[in-house]
Amino acid sequence: MYETGLVAPGGAGQARADRPGDLTDRQLLARVASPLARCAGGGADADDWFPVATRWSRARIEAARALALCAKCPVREDCLELSMRQWDGAGHYGVWGGLLEAERAAIRKEWLSGVSVSRLLQARTAEASTPRP
């Protein structure tokens, strides 16, 4: 347990109300800023979280270290949920939940229609692992 009083994501005893969409912004922020988050002390430079390239492929290269940390982060879903909620502020910029700004913008409409961040990330993972002709 951490100071938020919540169980680590995926941990034993995780309650149904423990899903990112069911948490308050304050609870999400506490998780994203907790020692669970891979971005905290993960060795990535601050610039890794904010690629400046305008082309998607180049931006992914610039953010490679940050994206690698996110890929295995236990609070990735919480982070993505918080960025979607804070879209008009800090959540719009940089890498959040393992996605670049343009990638989050592309799924935001689905999120606004009620699709959970868990489903959105699962769909992206499945899409990325599908062989292309």
C-alpha cells in the first residue's frame, strides 16, 4: 500500500473501483507521482518526455527512452487516464501512458465516448503486433 491507500495496479486485492476510470484526479496523480511510476528516477532525461519532432516516426525515436519506461510501468493506465482528463492543461503535452501527444489525440474521441484506457491500450498493443503486408 502507498500513501494513497490504494493497492498497486495488478496487485492482489485490487478492487473493481481501483480501475483508472473510477479514481479521482487526486488519486490518479498520487499514483502517477508515486514510487510505482517508472518515470520517477527511471533514468530518462526530461527532454525524453517531450519530443520536439513533428513527424511521428522521428518523435518516437526522440522519446524512445521514455516510451521504454512506460511500456513496463505499473501505473501506465493511470497516467494515460490522467492525461486524458487534463487534456486542456499539462496532459496534452509530452509522453503520457506510453503514448505521444498525437497518439493520444487519435484515441481521445474513443475515450470521450466511454472506452476505457485499458481497452484503448489493449487495442493499440494488438494493432502493433499484427503483421503488415
